Amino acid sequence: MFHIKQTVLAGLVLGAFGGALLSAAVAQESEEPVRIRTQTLNENLYMLQGGGGNMAVLAGEDGVFLIDDDIAPLTEQVIAAIGEISDLPIRFVINTHWHFDHTGGNEALGEAGALIVAHDNVRERMSVDAVVESLGLNFPASPEVALPVVTFNDTVTFHLNGESVRVFHVETAHTDGDAIVHFPDADAVHMGDVYFNGRYPFIDVESGGSIDGTIAAVELLLEKVDDDTQIIPGHGPLSNKAELAAYRDMLMVVRARTARAIAGGLTMEEFVASEPTADLDADWGKGFLTPEQFQQIVYTDLSQ
């Protein structure tokens, strides 16, 4: 099992994190910085896309409420993009989970006075070095100013800019610290990396994530949204209920096929060699992960 985890993590570092690292390099070395793209959802709510995870901004007379803050090298561009929306301070930052492509701006924004909020497990994971022992990879502990100042166990609600923003935890999905942010008045939701729109998701088993938890979280959201709800995924374009349902269906198919393979005694190598997602890859296999890497993740998760 330890050898399986080594193989999976190697793929994750090169696949899931590779895109964000490449964007960081581009931002640092290119004469033209990575452009932060802003999409208006309504008069107060915006979706921002840069080099890491998707962000959201709720702006109004009470200031700026920001969900996630991309990778660290893009912080100046993120702040500039927000400045085009509002000239008021960034008061609150919600981290949907601990990964660096969603928390990279924490340090600068914390120094500027923003209050960072996340699930209890996000602060715990960011407070210590994250070590992938089998690969010798280290994610150093975040400085104190970058850590969430307010943490919650289950739910927390913000009342500002004419919205009651409801933030709630979903267990063992992408990680063990995932938060989903619901804007009921605007009929919108930010799902963080629980949802990768149009691509196979990176499920961080090392950080407490699981295929079953991801499916359960998606099922929960499908009960809460309707056909008009605007759904912001952690990665990929703005989405809707029909696309989220298709994502759920894909996850369930891959889970069932993987479970049958494990029950039938197939090794991970044999399972991957059987091309178990060949009929799905054209639609879902063009994201951070290759089909083989996603197969390895699910096999590792279900075989533990």
C-alpha cells in the first residue's frame, strides 16, 4: 500500500500542482503577468480566475468579501483585479481548503488587515510543515499572519453587502477541511475543489479526502441548488446544476468500476492497464490529472 501511495503522490505533484506551479513561474518571469479574468455574476458578486483556484468576490458598501486568493506570485494581480471592482478594503478572506493555489495570497492580505476564515482543519494543516515523506517534498508551515484567524467546525454565517453568506463544512471530500460558500440571496455557490468542472478531480487522500466524501458533498449541493443557481467550481468555468449532476454521475461510475476491480483482485497496475475510464476520458480527462492518475487516486482511496 505504501508503494501505491508513492506512485499516486508522484503523479499528483506533477499533475494537479504542476499547473499552478507553471503559472507561478510564468507570473514571475514573463514580461506580461498572468491576467486575472473577472466574470460578473450579479451587481455585487464576481468570479475571478487566475493561475490557481477560482476566486469569488462579494463587494458592496461593507467592503470586500473574498473567497480564496490564488497562488502567492499572483497576489498583486488579484488585488488589482479586485480594485477594479471596489475601492473598499478586503475585509474577509474565506479559504475553501488549505492548498497553496487557494491560500497563496493569505500572507499579503493578512498583513493588509483582512480577516482570514477557514475550517478548523485548514489552520491545523497550514500551521505545520506538510511533508510527503515518500517523495521528500515539503510544504513549509505558513507564517502566522497567513493563518486563518477565525476557524469554525460546522457552519458560519456572514451578514454583509446585503447578503447572508452561509459557509459550511463538508467532511472528507477534496480534503478534511473543505468549506462550501452559499450566497442564497444571489442564488450562487462556491464549491472550492470539491468540484472540478469538466475534468477529473484531484482528491487529496493524504489530507483526508475521499471519493465517497466528494460524492456525498456533491449530492448535498444538488439538493440545495436549482437550475438557475450559478455554481463556481474550484477549477474550470462557471457551472450549473446540470453540469454538477453530470460530474456526480461520472464520480459514481468511476467509483463503482474501481470497487469492482478491487473486489475482483486486480492490482492497481492491472486496473489502470484495463483502461477503465476509456469511455469517459474525452469529456473528463483534459484537466490537471491524466485519467491514469485519477484512477490511481480512486484505487488507493478505496483499497485503504
